[in-house]
Amino acid sequence: MSKFHLYCSCLGCHSKMTIQNLSSHYESKHVQQVKSVKSKCPQCGTCILNSNKFCSRSCSAIYSNARKDYTVCIPGPKKGTPGKRTKTVCAVSPCVVCCKFHPGGKQTCSGECLTLLLSQQMKARIHAGFNPKHNRGRGKKSWLEQSFTDWLNEHQVINYETEKPFKRLDMIKTYFADFYFPDKKLIIELDGTQHSQTIEYDYDRDKYITDTYGVSILRISHQEYKNNLKTELVKTLLNIH
């Protein structure tokens, strides 16, 4: 019978070893290291093996600067007035994301925390019904949407909604439908030329809305709309005579 060893990885230092040597390795390396820990850094929480209070100079500076007042310059309100005024600001303020104290008196301590905070705020606004298209300057209707709106008005179709939000149950994002007809439980999407690059995304989006909300979706491409290829189908679905 051939003899073999079962290899594993130490959870403390991720060293590769056999399972037979794991207990002796843990006892010699990690248990002794834990016993030699003197304290923890009050800024980042890193274990300190010597008598120092902080693990590094940067942690010491951040911790100290966050607990003292500092002076900022404020420009004058108008031209001709004294150039600058000064005031003392208290810098003891924790980051709203990671809760670390930081100098500056701002909400976040770094660019990464600021990006995460803005992302969380935008998701909360979208879940509340905000359409990000209006924030990006795309709230104005496209030619396809305006033309289809005029066509619906000509045929006296009034019971429909534009930019109807459909929220994901996992709260990741909200989908907005071009035209939603609640009586028919039907969505009509007018796809511009840019949708040729988002075929997979559109398929996943439509499948989620159909499976979750039980709504049928009809997509009309730019060429199909210009050539009136689906006009009769739309009339049939909306009972237009």
C-alpha cells in the first residue's frame, strides 16, 4: 500500500504543510506569538509585540491629529473685504463608513469610503423611486419615445405609464420600462441602435421582470419601428381598431 500525506493550510499564516505537522506548527508559531502580544494599536487594532503604543508613525499621527483642534482659513465674502478669516474647527469626527477617527472634520476618512458612501446613497434614492436617467441629462424623451407617444395619442390610448420602475427583490438596482400598460400587463421597449451592444443584459433584465412580476415584454428595434414591421402586432396587443 502506498503511503501519502494530506496537505492543508494554516489559518494563521497560510503556510502549506501536512496535517500531521499542523498541531506542532500552531503551538510553536501562533500560540507563542499570542502570548507575546503586549497591546493593540488604538488606531487600526494591529497587535503590538513590543512596548510601543502604536504600530507605526502614521497611525500615531492620525490618532493624535484627530483629537485636537486645527485652524482653517475662510475667504472673504466679497472683493475689497479682508482677504481671509480664520476659525478653529474640532476634528474629532469618526468616518461614517468605517468609524475611524480622521483629521479634517469630513464625513469620510478616505476616497474609498467616500465612493462607498455615495454608492449607498444613490442605491437608496433609486430604491425610493428616483430615475438616474434624469440625473444624467437623459430625462428628455428620445425620437422613438416621442414618436410612439404621439402614435398612442392619435389612437386614443391613455392608460399607460412611461419610465415605470420595477425594483429587484435583492435591492441591487431598479429597472425602468419605456412604456407600461397596466391593463394588459405589457411592457413595450423601444430599442435604439445602442441596444445591439447590450443584448445579454436586456435578456437577463426581461427574464427577471417576467418571472418576478408576470409582465410580458415586447421589444421593437430601431429598424423595426422605422419600417412599421410590428405595428399590427402592437395594435392587436393593445386592442386598437
